[in-house]
Amino acid sequence: MESSRRNYQNSAFVSDDGRSTASTVDISATSSVPRDNATDAEAAKSPEERATWGKGIEFLMSCIAMSVGLGNVWRFPFTALDNGGGAFLIPYLIVLFLIGKPIYYLEMVIGQFSSRGSVKVFDLCPAMKGVGIGQVISISMVTTYYVAIMGITLRYLFDSFRSPLPWSECRTDWQSFCVASSQGNTSKLVSPMEMDGLPQQQPVASAELYFLKEVLHELPNIDDGIGLPNWELVLGLFVAWASVFLIIRRGVKSSGKASYFLAIFPYIIMGVLLVRAVTLPGSIDGIYYFIRPQWGKILDPKVWYAAVTQCFYSLSVCFGNIIMYASFNKFGHNVHRDAVIVTSLDTVTSLLAGFTIFGILGHLAHEIGTDDIGTVVKGGAGLAFISYPDAISKFKSLPQIFSVLFFLMLFVLGIGSNIAMTSCSVTAIRDRFPNFKQWQCSLLIAVVSFVIGLIYITPGGQYMLTLVDFFGASMIALVLGIAELYTIGWIYGTDRLCKDIEFMLGRKVGLYWRLCWSIITPLIMTTILIYFYATYEPLTYNNVIYPTWAYGIGWMITAFGILQLPIWMIVAIIRDPGTTLGAKIRGAFTPKKNWGPMDPLLREQYHKEIENDLTPRRGQGVWAAIKQNIFG
């Protein structure tokens, strides 16, 4: 493999800044992905060359913008608080080390090596193509509600310029059960369902009523339907999708340039908010409340499950985004370095966001005169749209500035993540239909997703958002993610993957990566899946049980995503040219002939090397093959 790496460097080299010193082959000029049965010659005649990042730093910035998002700002702080505080960091860091980093690096490697998107990358095992298709379906559903949240964020951003802040004062029709957030005696917050039964006994902060009644117009249940979209949120949804389209309309050429702003700007705002937070009275109590370890929870399986899911979704692994972004890299780009940077930075950002959020919530508790900070904390979206605005409204000087900064940061973080999700769908379509222009595909997805997104800005929108997130994201991604790990780690083979890395990067793969890819990571993920189904309870929203038709829709969504796996497995077996059923099955689980680097000469050299490396393994026993796969 070292000789092949040297030969590769002698034949062609393209640096991360785009300067080519190729003498025979320029590997930066890779062809668009060939059709399933295309030959190398046909691939070379593809109508459009596959784009690459202008500079290597654009790929890194794009990965940061993708992985550092809303989950870091509101999901991690509340998840940590609810699962042991500072003690949660121990299982989280262990999970990051055994699941987050290995999968992130794995997906970067396989995407860059093949220059294929999240569906075409399964040319490495055609029978498992359904994994990639199912992941695109899942991420497409996530995209539709993610941008709806961006629409709500824009509504708050616009309202942040008003004085006084509109959520700081009670409306006329709220007076019987509302306490203005600008006052200093806000009592414990209650849900809208509790509100109907206890209007005279437990007043509710105006920030919560503003979110539920003025922004969402939320229904107590969806038994009679979800209602019509809120026109103000429709405008926000349109602006959010227009922003996404304008950034991705030229592919990585435009999104790569935008990545500098999308990755760096949120940290500037977060720094300003953090400095402000720690200077407020009561902020230290809030930060201590956030990191105070509850050691009794560290052995609770639910805490470890929460750590896995937080790491899984925060880094966006097993959704196809990372594979897609890496597929636009130069062949020899150092993805090992980038994987370590992004996964480490993601964790640091989550902690900084937690310090900022709970520092300001500590100030809120101080202002209303309570020592129990937990009474002012709402989970999920409520943390961003209720608790935090409630706290900002109590700032004695220029609360509008800090409100604008916060919601602008949320919007930029959300757009950065959504660009990756939308680009994943665009790339999957264009890999299959290379004549479909980038802007046409981007516009089509934006329009369709905008129409679907209208569901989430209706009075029953949060019910539907929770439903789709659970059945369309969590369930599908977990099952297909495990299938992806076993496919690459055992069908394609960890040992072959490590040889691919050595061929591409010229570096040996350590035992840590081999053990994680072959045993530890898939085993932990399988355990989590079993635990997930063993502890399954019917989904609720604000303790309200969904009607039967809603559960039916949810399970249909899950089935539609997961069933892609057996459907495309059968299709691959039928399409295989083998003459017997056994030959067809073996062929469907064997990499296609055009699998490998996209450059034809480099691919030819790769196949010669791989054929020589794999020959000694044929005919060996089962245990010898397992040992070979794990240890090389």
C-alpha cells in the first residue's frame, strides 16, 4: 500500500487550496457518478465533472456548520440537566469516544474515497442500497420540520426589535392567568393543558403564553385536525427556504463560501452572550445547577441511552450528510484531522452553550426570587422560545440587543445544519440523474419541502413535528445506522476499509479504529436499539396522547423508511447477472466493478492492489476470517 501511495503522489497531486501539480492525472477532476452498469469509459464521458470544495478548509467549516446546530444550544443543556448534570459528561464523553468519533471518521473516509453521495456509496454492497435510500428519506423529512423551526426563529428575531419585547407584557385576553415576564414574581410555569383547568391557581409567564397563543396558536389536542397555517410563520418559512436555496443553488461552490460565515459567526455571538451571562447576578448559581453532578444517575441505563442519542443526532452521523460532504473532497484530503476537530469542537460548543443558557436562567431565577432554577427551565423548543426569552426580558438594559443576537445565532446555526441536510437529498438525486442541474434540483426540493413544511406552522404543528421527529428520524435513523455499520464493518470488511484508507491517505489504521468499526460501535448501537424497543411507550406531546390516525401515520412513515432495506436487497439480487440464485446473492453483496476512486487510472491501480491483498483470505476458516477482518 505504501508503494501505491507513492505512485499516486508521483502521478498526480492536488493541494487543498486547489492548485494542481498533476503530471499525468488530475484527480480533482473527477467524473460524475456513473450509472449502475456503466463502464469506466462511459463514466469518463459523463456530461459534467463532479464538483470539489474550493479549499480544504471549506469542507471543515461546512462540517462544523452542519454538526454544530440547534441540538447543541437547546437539546444538550436540557438533556445533561435531566440526566445527571455534570455526571452526564462521563457517559457522554465515553459515547463520543466509542461511537461519535468512529462513525464520523468512517463516513468521511468512505465518502471521500468513493466520491459518491449517500446512496451511490453503497456500490460497495449493492444489496444494501436501501440503507442509503432510507437515510435520504429520513433526512428529507427532518429537513421539512427543521426549516419550520427556522421560520419560528425568524418571527422571534423580527419581534426582538420591538420595545418593549412583545413577550414581556400580558395581553388583554390573558389577564386572568398571566404574569408579565418583566415583573419579578413569575410563578411556576405550567403547560397549556394544565392551564385550562387551573387558570386562577397557577399564573403563567407571559413568555410562555406568547409562544403558545400568539406564535403557535396551539391547540389542546389534534382530535379535530391540525388547523390552517399561521401567515406570519408562512413568511418566515419562505424566507428560511429562500436562504437555503440561494446558498446551495451552485452546490459546494456557493455553500463552501458561505460556510465561513455559517461556522464562525455563531461563535462570535455565543462569546458575547457568554460574557454577558457570567456578569449577571445569579448566573453562577445557574451554571453550577447545570454542571452539578448527580452521581446516583450515572448507572441508570436511561442516562447512557440519552448520551448515545445526543451524540448520535448532535454529530448528524448515519444520516448521509457526512458521506455527502466528504464526497466533494480531493482524494488525499486529511479527513482524520477534520473528524477529530469537528467531534471535539461539537462537545466543547455544547458545554459553552450550556454555560450561557443556564447562566442567564440563573439570572432569571434570581430576578423572580427563587432558589429552584428547575422551575424556570423548559425542555426542547421551550428552552429557546420560552425560558430564554423570559430571561432576556428581565435584562435592565437593552434586552432587545441580546434577544436579536440570540435568535440570529439560532437562525444561522439552523441554516448551516439545514444546508447539509438539503444538499444530501440534492446530491442523491443528481448522482442518479447527473443531467439534472444543481439549481433545478435545489429549487424543486425547496418548493416541495416548503409546501410540506406548512403542516408544522399550523395550530397543531408541534404535534406533527414531534410525531415526524420520532417516527421519521429517530426510529429510521437508528435502524439504518446499525445496518450501515454492519455493512461497512463486516460485509465490505473493516480490513478492506483500512486498506482503502492506507491507499488514500498513506497512513496505517490503529487498533482503536479497527475495534470500534468491527465490534464496539455496532454492538453498542445494537444494544441501544434493543433497549429502545424494550422500553417503548406510546408517543405523547405535553402528556397528550395522539389520536389513532396519528399513530397510524407515524408507523407508516417508519415502515416506509426501514422497508427500503429489504426492498432494494431483493431488487439487487434480481438485477445481478449471476446464473444461479446463490451466484446472484453473492454478486449482490459484492462491490461493483466500478467501485473505488473515481479517477479511472487510480481506480485501476487500486483494484490491482486490493486483488493482491484479498487473495490470501480466500479459503480460510471462519475464525481466521473474523480475526483477519478485525486485526488485519
